[in-house]
Amino acid sequence: MTSAPLAFSAKSRRTPESPIAWFMAQALGNPAMISLAAGLVDTASLPAEVIGASVARLLADPATAKPCLQYGTTNGYAPLRQKVLSHVTGMDGVSASELNLSADDVMLGTGSQQLLYILSEMLFDPGDIVITEAPSYFVYHAVLEGNGARVETVPMDDDGMDIAALRTLLDRLDRAGELSKVRMIYTVDYFQNPTGLTLSAARRREMLDLVRSYAPRQRILILEDAAYRELRYEGDDIPSIKSLDTTNEFVVHAGTFSKPCSPGLKTGYAIMPSDLIEPMTRIKGNHDFGSNNFSQYILNDLLETGEYHEQVIRLRGVYREKRDAMLDALNEQFGGRDDVSWTKPTGGMFVWLRMPPHILTSPDSPFTKACIDAGVMYVPGEFGHIAGQGHRPGSEARLSFGDASPARIREGIRRLRHAADAVAPAVNRSAADSILVAAGS
Ligand SMILES: Cc1ncc(COP(=O)(O)O)c(C=O)c1O
């Protein structure tokens, strides 16, 4: 008997396929391939022994042995929620009470990704407007699309989101009678995925002031995704936007233990205005009535013993070397060219590369094919941009220095240069430019 076709929900139909899955599969299926695409963390420095000792401790102690193997609570293990709050406010140099915060305003989740997802499900109806940086974290774009949100984007420069452009956009939406649909501004404000750029201290204040100025008519939330904050390799930490939100009204601060410790533990957190907690608990209860309790006990233990902090310090050294390897290699391979540029991140895992306009980086472009043939992969920059949202540059790429060793990073960048020369030899660059100009590209 042949069955009638199964009907899927509108939400399922709206949810796009992950654009990066194909790239991940290529890298995993071919060990010779140097993946500068994967968002994986450094495998060699994952804290296997430290976590092994923590697990042994937890299981040997009658106070934790059975509880850590039992179901936990929807919002997460209370001692860890308290430690997360102290950890984040400690980095910001403020007390929780100055920010009107308590551990009840902290939610733990299956990675920060789950919390980003639940927040979006809870806040947006189809047609609601969310403002993001251009480019932005494309996995979150997919969440927004799945929830039917309309995404408006704001360009970035070296200081992160352009606040003057954000002001103009909000003003335009207000004049168009659409202010009531504007629900949130999403920013990855430390070493952004995908560009590596950081929002400056001055702009953080300006963003919050702008949101405050609209508050009597429309309460717009800022979702501050600080996934990479702790991976800083030079300069001083910048206080979070959350630390400026002294009334605890406007900023949801999302963080994760995936990058600074272990993504296998898949534990993240959100610190948020108190009135968001109850609806979020209801929805999260439907999702899972509690994320992995065992991971939360492990992280609580690592924070208590100080081993978490030691791991972060170790990781900074490891990633600093990789970041330097990538920037040095880019300089060696493309340094003399004024038609190639890249960001110089002071933390995180990503460099944003801008190739000349005649070298397209889309998945089916000759350059991408030449890179794959040469054994190197990157994430096409277009994945970070929303289709139909103004200028969508076709010659950008996200390069990750998270996973590959310094030697492979250097070799990967060398292969990238060779692929670029193969599709548009440097000597013919001006000729290629004129062809493009002639073609009106
Ligand atoms: C900007 C950003 N936010 C959030 C996440 C989610 O991380 P996790 O769910 O592992 O905490 C990631 C992961 O790559 C990310 O890059």
C-alpha cells in the first residue's frame, strides 16, 4: 500500500537546511583536507584528565554521587547557576545586586544554542522583527527563519555593529509604523562569529541607550551572545552590555562552557530580565524538563576547584599561537596585495577574509572547487548574510583557526593562495577586474 504524503508543520517547512552540513561532511570524510571551515574547538587541549578526575570525585562523594545521575531541574543546578552569575559579574567587576540580578535570573541549557532557540520560540511570532549584524552567526539566522522572524541587518566596521546605522534603521521602522514588531537586537559582541570583530565599549553603551530611548513605546531586548568572551589573546576584557543594564530590563546575556572548556559537556547559560524566566521555564519544560544534569555537576566542580579557570588560561595560549599562525600565513601569502584583506581578531576563533570581487567564494564557485581540490575548506561568507538584505558580498570567507594545528593552518593558507592563483592568476588580476566591470558584476 502506498501512503499519502506526510504533511509537515509550517515551522518545519520554514526551517532551512544547515548550510554547513555538507562542508562538515567533506572534512570528516577526508582527513587530508585541512578544514578552516569547521567551528570545532582545539581537540588536543580538551581537558580529558581534568574531567576524568572531576567525575571520579563526584561519584566518590555520597553528597553528589547519586544526585548527579538523577534528573535535575528545568532551569538547571542551583549551585552552578549561582557560580555562573558570580563568574560573569566578576569578569564585569560588578556585584549581582548592583545589576538587580540573582541566581533565579540564570537559566542553564543544552549549550547556549538551546537557550537562543527557546528565547526565539518564546518571543517571536511570524513577522516579528529581529535586528542582527551583517554578517552574523548563521546558525542563529536559521533559528530566526524557522520561527518566521523578519531579519533586518546592520553593517559592521572594526568597532562592531554600526550604531548610527542601527539608529537610522530603528527610525525608519518607527516611521513606517513597524516599531511594535521590533522585538530584539542580536549581537555577538566579543570576537564575533564569523568576523572576529568586537563591539567597542562606547558602542555597547550607545546600543543600550538607544534601546532605552524606545522603551516607553516598545521594549526592545538586546540578546548579547558572548560565546567567545573568555578566549581573549591580547588587550583587556570589555564589560558586557549586561553590566550596563542596571535595571535588568533590556539585556539577555548568553554564554557557554563549550568554547572555554568542552563542547561535549554542551552546557550554556543565559542571564536575563526576571520576567522572562517564567515563560522560558514553561517552554524549556516542554523541551526537556532539564538539560544534562551530570555535565552541570562537572562544571560546578571545575569552577569550585579552580580547574575551569586554569583550563581557560591554557586555552588562551593554545589559540593565541594558532591565531598568530593564521595571521602570519595570511601576511606571507597575500601581504603584498591591496585587493585582499582580513580582520585581525584579538580573541575567538575566526578571521574574516575578503578576496577581490572577481574571486567568488560561493559553494559552487571555481575558487571553492579549486580549494577543495587543493585540500582546504572555508565557510563561504554568503552564509553569514541574509538573502535580500542589501549588499551581500560574494567574495568573503570565514576562516577558523580553532581546530587545525598551527602547521596545518599555515599549509591551509598556502593552499588557499594557490587556489586563488589558479582561478585568477595574480598577474591577470587587472584583466579579470575589467572583465567583471564589463559584465556589470
Ligand atoms: C556565536 C555563537 N553562539 C552560540 C553558539 C552555541 O554554542 P553552544 O550551544 O555549544 O553553547 C555558538 C557555537 O558555535 C556560536 O558560535
